[in-house]
Amino acid sequence: MPSKPTTKPAPDSTRRPVLLIYPGTGLDIKAVSVFLPLSVTFLAAALERAGFEPRILDLRIEKNRAEKLREELARKPLYVGISAMTGRQLHGGLEAARLARRFSPGTPLVWGGIHPSILPEETLQNPLVDLVVTGRGEEAAVEIARRIALGEEEALRGRVIAAEPEKSGTVGPGASLEIPANRQNYITPVVGAARGLAYVSSRGCPHRCTYCYNRAVNRSRWSGDSAGSVIEYLKNQARLGIEGVIFFDDNFFVSRERVREIAAAIVELGLKLKIKADCRADYLVEYDDDFLKLLKRAGFELLYIGAESGSDRMLEMMRKDVTVAQMREANRRLARVGIRPHYSFMAGLPGEEIEDMRATMALMLRLKEEHPGAHLSPVKTYVPYPGTALFDTAVATGFKAPRSLEEWSRCNWGSRRRAWLDREKSRFVEKMTYVSLGLDTSSVELSGMDRNGFATWGFLKFAGLCRRRCRHPDLGRIPEMFLIRAARKLFAP
Ligand code: B12
Ligand code: SF4
């Protein structure tokens, strides 16, 4: 596969479309978590720029999936591209691939996305996979379409095509405002703005967290759109009535200068946008108040921060390169300028002790005390993802990892035993995930629940009880736990 991008389509290529499938993620609630399917959106934009006709089939919003797939296959696409991250999305991807094989046995099935990028050879073993693309797939998607249009399909089957390694620096905008055409399906509220859309302005991250996919897939490199092209995109979004933007970058703030330019331009142009983006606490403590105030003026209302643990020992083990002290300092600074942080936490990592977990609960309470506007996601149970250093540690402690695409697609983390956790730790993690559900009542405000309604009253009562339990070293007695366990078993995918 030549490494140079090809922009010229083969003479007859535009007569056959390219079908791109975005399978369900298992967390798909319309207007809440059904965001723009950015992977296939970016691929489609590249295909269109190269003169092909991309068609997106988003299985999260399609009612009659099999029928729709049959219709799309009747157009004789050059190939079917399937995008998937590890877990539930593989399940939907395989289901679609099975149907595609049945309806159109000769159409090549090309897989890409995070999971195939991490485990390309294993993915390729599956008979429903003809070709795997690893990494950022725009160029490869075009090149594959071109070669299939030229009749070179057989030469491609059974191959893994690795995208060019990411170059550092800025790149042009990857998306187009016209794709997908049904953008209204992906409008979600973003920090109080009713009409929000997702976007990605950079890829990769230079940090080294041992639970994260970035080292394996992006090889610790970062590249971002120039401030100018981000602004151009935001300006056009605002013109189309978009009021909020959620940036799904791995690490939006790597280039402080780029962010400064973006924020200054938003203020200068008077764009009225509410923005949510991710940030790191160690960056925030380096920023002066003028920079933070500029962010606030530009509409950066909510910063998503992967806090993960309240124990410095665990943060070190995760190679997070952030300390608890930095988190608290960043939290206080954000409180001063009125920007809300949204923290996420996890528990149950290999090597984690109950003392570490208690430290996480204590940090959660403290962050909320020191910044009452802080939003705390409930604690998540740690899941070992392939391609990460901690995954290898989990395997070394006896974790039986799935070994095929089918097994990964059926992997139910909810009931999977964490080999590295004894019974006492497992129970503690289970309690943490439950009592932390009520630690933060700002979800009432963020979700727009009726403040005087019965559901709100019930949730606030529950939240009060949770906060009392959180202060108990063993998280208190939870007599209803057997019901929670039964429900988890019943609703686990
Ligand atoms: C948005 C998002 C979500 C959304 C879903 C996506 C949506 N659009 O609605 C929601 C919130 C639902 C979600 C859920 C989860 N997510 Co998520 N999510 C993301 C996030 C932040 C952005 C994804 C994105 O749009 N990227 C931008 C696009 C352009 O990049 P891309 O997807 O990689 O696509 C490019 C290439 O991969 C390739 N490509 C992709 N598909 C294809 C297909 C073909 C044919 C080709 C040729 C190429 C190709 O080309 C694309 C264009 O360059 C990523 C982190 C990140 N920044 O990527 C995490 C991430 C994907 N999520 C992750 C995880 C762990 C989860 C959850 C398990 C979290 C949880 N504990 O609940 C759940 C999964 C659901 C479940 N039930 O299990 C991990 C995945 C790790 C892994 N091994 O797969 C990531 C990487 C975060 C991380 N740092 O760990 N997520
Ligand atoms: S800072 Fe975030 S994106 Fe970067 S390696 Fe760590 S977890 Fe991954």
C-alpha cells in the first residue's frame, strides 16, 4: 500500500458507494450519549474529498437494521467499513458483518477503530474480517476504495494496513459540516446549551498512563488542527445554530498556545458557545488566572479531568504524572474562576489496596467541598483494556483475557471476575461504585430533572444516604446490595 495519499479516484469509482458502519456502543441514549459518530464521519469526509460516495449507517439510531443494511448493500458498495472500540461495539459490528456476508457475500469487510488497531492480527483471524486498518484511517479508507474500484480487491484481502504514524504538529480540519447529513440526530445538551455537537480537534496524547490505549495506538504522539481551522469549524457550527461543543480529544490542551488562540478568537468573534473539553490537573496548576479567565470568557464551562484515584501511590503506579495535591490545587483554582470540573474515578486496579480506595472516596468528598460546582462521575470498576501496560499486569495475575474477536465481543466486564482482587476488595469496589452514585447531585441540574418532582426528591434522599455512607471507613452497611447485584446480573449485556 503506497504511503502517499491518493486524491484522484479511479474512473468508475464514483458509481459505487463506500458503506461505513457505526455499531451500537451499549450506552446509546438519544440526546444524551448518541454523539456524532466521529470515526466514520472523518472517514466519510476524506472519501468525499477524494471523489467517492460515502454512506454512513449508524446502527445506534437505525430502527430496522437488517432491512436498512440490505438496502445499502443493494447499492453494491466497494466495501463495508466497520468501526469498533473494544467491548460491546464489536458485538454490533460482528452482527452487521454477519448480515453483510449473507446479503452480499463478495463485498469486502474492512475493520478499523481502536480495537482492530490494538489487536490487528487477532481481528483478522475472524472469517467476518477481510482487511484491517490500524490507526487513523482516512488515507487508507480512500486508498482501499481506489484499489477495489481498480479491481485489486483480492490483493488486499487478509492484510493489515497500518496508517502512517502520526506526525507531530498541526493538521487541517478532518470533518465536513455536511457529513453526516442527518446531524440533527446527534444534537445533545452540552453544559446547559440545548443544541450541542461533538467534535475532535486533535489526536493522541504525549502522556503514559498505564491504563490508556494511547501508547499502543497513537504511540504517545499528539497532533492537532490549527487554531484557525478549529475556529473556522466553530464559526460555521454557530452559524448553523449550534450552541455547545463537546470536544472528544484525547488531550485537548497539549498545546497551550493553540488553546489560547482558539479561546481569544471565540471571544473576539463573540461566538456564544458552551464548551466541554478534557484537561489535566497538572496543566491547570501551571496556568495563570488570566488564562483561566480567558477560557471562562470563551465558554469553556466544564473541564473533564480523569482524576482516577485519591492515592498518590496508585497515581504513581498508573504513571499518571499528577499528584493528589495538584488535583486539589487545580480544583480550587477552577472554583475561583467559576469553571466546573467533571472528575472521573476508578477502583479495583491490580495492586490497589482498600486504603487506596478509601483515599479515593475521601478525595471525592474533599473536591466537592472545595468546589461545590464540581461534577463527580460515580466510581467505575477498572477494566483492563488490551494494548495497555496494566492489561499485561492483570494477565500476569491470572486474568483470563478474551482471545478472539468473538470472545471480546461477548466480554461482560460486569460479571467477569477480576483475578487480582480478593473477595474483600471486590466487595469494597462494588460498594464504592454504588455509594458514589449519590455523591454528586449536580446531575439533577445537568439532566434538567424537575426540581420539585418525586424522582428528584427520591434521588436527593438517596444522595444524602450515600454521602453518609461515604464517610464511613467501610462505606456503611448496605442491606439493599443483594437487589443491586441481582439487577446488575439481569441487565448486564
Ligand atoms: C466519544 C467516546 C465515546 C462515546 C461513543 C462514541 C460516540 N460517538 O457516540 C461513548 C460516551 C458512548 C463512549 C463509551 C465508551 N467508551 Co469511549 N470514547 C470516546 C472518545 C472520547 C472519542 C471517540 C472518537 O470519536 N474519536 C475520534 C475519532 C475520529 O477517532 P477514532 O474513533 O479513533 O477513529 C479513527 C481511527 O480509529 C480509524 N477508524 C475508526 N473506525 C474505522 C473503520 C474503518 C473501516 C477504517 C478504515 C478506519 C477506522 O479512523 C478514524 C478516523 O481517523 C474516545 C477517546 C478518543 N479521543 O478517541 C473514547 C474511547 C474510544 N472510549 C473508550 C472506552 C473504554 C469507552 C467505554 C468502555 C467507557 C465505559 N467505561 O463505559 C464505553 C464503551 C461502551 C460500552 N458499553 O462498553 C476507550 C476505548 C478503549 C478501547 N480499547 O477500545 C477510549 C479510547 C478512551 C480511552 N482513552 O480509554 N465513548
Ligand atoms: S493523559 Fe489521558 S489520554 Fe493521555 S495517556 Fe493519560 S489517560 Fe491517556
